Amino acid sequence: MTTPLARRSFLQASLATGAALGAATKGVASGDAVNDITVGVMGMSRGRSLAETFGNQPGVRVKYLCDVDSERLASGLEVITAGTPQTPEPTADFRRILDDPEVDVLICAAPNHWHAPATILACQAGKHVYVEKPCSHNPWEGETMVQAARTHDRAVQMGNQRRSSAAFQTAIQRLHEGVIGRVYHSRSWYNASRPTLGIGQQVAAPDRLDYELWQGPAPRLPYMDNRVHYNWHWFWHYGNGELGNNGVHSIDICRWGLGVDYPTRV
């Protein structure tokens, strides 16, 4: 991670160098019998909740918690050890999870710019992946993720949780049965009260944060005091605005209800 790479070059190189591994890997995607599942969780904001959910599932071992912010990592470890029967190992570098042959699944809840690289590298390492929404920073990366999953015969699940909701499933079923007649138009929006971002100042990254690893495959920019954490959503190097933050959920429900695929042009 110390040598910056163009984002597309990074992903193309990652996909190419791991092709031989895919032929040798086997697991859930191939239908093998599964007993205990060992997971590592990357990102201790949303990842804390995911680690609790997975950690309280029978037959699941949470072996690693990962975050590049030592304070967040410590907080996540405290939450998981108190709220689950798990005793995970903390690490700042998610590649340690990928290097461990005991790990079956990488759970990626890092910022958006890490979703595709982490998923592709995990597939290469023989891991299955649960990756938070949006699946990628841009459409090309999403297509590359699909290619990686198929090349390496891995199961990759993206976190569009509303598809798993019994209430939404019932609503969509009734919609398709014609409960409100012919549906020809759908509109969605998201409202939230957020404080101002202010005008960021260039300062030194805090000692608790490995800013180089946080940036990962993104173009290098100086550390600004109003971006990490969360506010990265509103900066194109790392996030996709509210469309990729919450819009990905509501627009998916619109598509599901209308029974349509993605547009072919915009």
C-alpha cells in the first residue's frame, strides 16, 4: 500500500495476478458441506453491528476485527467481547485476515473506495465476501467484482438488506399482484438532518489513524480535518454522496417494485 497506484490499474493487476488461485479454491460457492464458519470483519463503524450479528449466529467464529483507527478498533473489540461469546483478534491491516487460511469469509464494512479492492483480493485469497452497500465506488468496479467472484468460484453478497425484509417481500408481492393497479412510476427520496461539513483544514493525521492504509487504492490527498470518519461520503475520491449512501436502498426498492433492470443509457 506504500506505492500509490491508479485505481483501475490496481484492480486490473489484482484480478490478473490471482487467476491461477481460482481454479484451486473450493468452498461454499461450490456446494461443499459447511459446519463452522470463520469470519474477519473489516471496518469498525458499521462493522461493529455486523460483527455482533455474525458473532451471535450459531456456528460462526469471529476471528478478527480490523480497523485502521486504533481507537475504533479498541471500541469495536470492547463491544463484541461484551455482546457476543466471541474473543476476536484485533488488527489494523485487513490483509492479515486474507493471509489466514482458517478464515472463510471477509466482511467488508470499510469506506466505499475499499469495497471493490478488498472484495477482489479476498476472492483471490479463497475467501467468500459480505460487502456493504454500495458494492463498489463506480460501475466498472462492480463488474470487475462479479468477474472476480466467478473466476475464483466465491460467494459474494452485497448488503442490500431491504431485499431480505419479510415486510418488503410481502409488499412487493402484493404490488406485483396488482393491489394498487398497474404500477408505471416510482419515486424515492431520503431526508436527514446533518450538521455542516464546514471548511476543512489541512492538518497532520492523528496518531491513532493509519491514513496511508485508509486511503488504500484512492488517489493521495493530504489529510483534512473534516473528512475522516463518515464525511468521506461527500468526497468523490472515497464516497458516492447520498445516492450511494442511502439512495442505493430506496432506488433498489423502486426497481424491484417496477420489475425493471438497470437503464442502458442516461
